[in-house]
Amino acid sequence: MPRLLAVGHVTWDKVGGAEVLGGAVTYASLATRKLGWEAAVLTCAGGDFVPERDLPGVTVFRREAMATTRFQNLYDGAGGRRQVLSSRSDDIDLSVLPDGWRSPDALLLCPVAGEVGGGLATAFKAEVVGAEAQGWLRAFDEDGSVSPRPWPTAATDLAGVHVLFLSREDLPEAAARARELLGAVPIVALTRGWEGLTLLTRDGHHDVPSLPRQEVDPTGAGDVFAATFLVRYHETHDALEASVFAACAASCAVEAVGAEGLGDRAEVARRVALRERLIEEGEWDE
């Protein structure tokens, strides 16, 4: 069974009046499991995170800390998100990871609060390596409010990474920065929510429409996209096919709160076929 390792903080996210388990590693690992791969998480968290209870079916390597990272997610009527950090766990510690997991089939670096050190990918021997930009691009005000910040150390942080996942919400002028970041990685996937994504390589770019769905909770959709892209890219070696597959997997994720809406391989394949049919029939403009 192929294996994916996700590296970053698990979090407790306050959405409305409820707390749900979050963090990019949570959505990435659960989405990976749904597709039939083995998934593991390397994280740092407090005692209020219980792996067997909170991430059943996922192997968790954790360094215990005094606190678990916590966010409050606030959405406006247009789906825009404002985040507030209320606590932060410690930086990721590689010493708790067994040697057997230093060579996963796919590695996803997905920090949420700057917890992944620069060049961490070079400590692994993974066939496919992805990184989500968000955790390197967040500044935290005194009250915990999250705002964008520059990324002057991108080349160092992304050493050994094959695919960078960047949201247009991660930083100003994201499209221009995505092109610049091709100097550090060979592939950049610039996601735009329900509008789809742009897949950039050093040979050109492709605009990839998504499968728009009624959003219940968009949290984690980008993480699902990143993990399922790596899974499919490892299986096909085709970045464009992986983009379509991942966009359809992300369309499942937004239909429920937390990870409840994740689709299995059959459901994602069904949505890929639906998307292709809609494009062929001209029911939306690609």
C-alpha cells in the first residue's frame, strides 16, 4: 500500500460554536486514507489531542507539547475567511519519526503557523514532495489575527519540493508570485476556490476549472486538494490529470463541516466524469 506522510500541526478550530479537529495534516491524511493509501502525520500537540480518538486509521507521530495550536475561523457572506490564532504548539521535531517513515511514497509539508523548518524535505527520501505555502506566509498580530507576510526564504524553505500549493488568498498578487516561485520548484498549483486553479510549470500553464458545489464549510478544501494531487501525481506522473482529480476531491470536502464530506475514490471518479461531461456539453465556460 502506498504511503503519504503529512507534516505540520494538528489544530482545534472553532467554527461557529463548535470545535472541530483541523490543521492541514488532518484533512490531508484523512483524504489520503479515503483513496486507499496509508497515511501518517508528524505533528506536535498538547494532551487534548488524542490520536486514536481524533484521527482513527491514521498513524500519528507526535511530540507532546504544552498546547495544541488553536484557530478561530470567521467567514463573511462571500466566503472570505478571517483567522485568529489563540494558541500555538511547538515546532516540528523529526526525532520522533521512525526511520521507516523517512522514505514515504509522497511527502506533504503543510505548516499552519511556521512550525516546519526550512529545507525539511531534504531530510526525507520521498518519491513525490509537495508543500503548502500558507504556513510560511502568515503573520500573527498581538491579538492573534492572521495576516499575509512576505516570503524571502522561499528558496531555502522549498529545497527538495516538487509541487507548491498556493492559494490566491495566501498573499497579495498571488498570480505574479506563483510565476516567480517556479524558480524554486518545478510545479506550482495556484488555487482559486470554486473558480478552479492555474497549474504552472516551467513549460507553461493550464487553467483548470473545478466542479462548483454548494459550500457548507470550505475549511480544509485546499489541504484535500494538495494531498489528493500528490496521490494521483504519484500514480500517473501527469500533473494536469492530478489537478483535475484533486479539484473534484476538494469539491467533496466543502459540502460538510470538517472532514465529514470527504469522498472515496469512486466518488471522486464520478465527479471527474461529471465535470468532463459538463465541459463537453458546454454547460459551463472553461
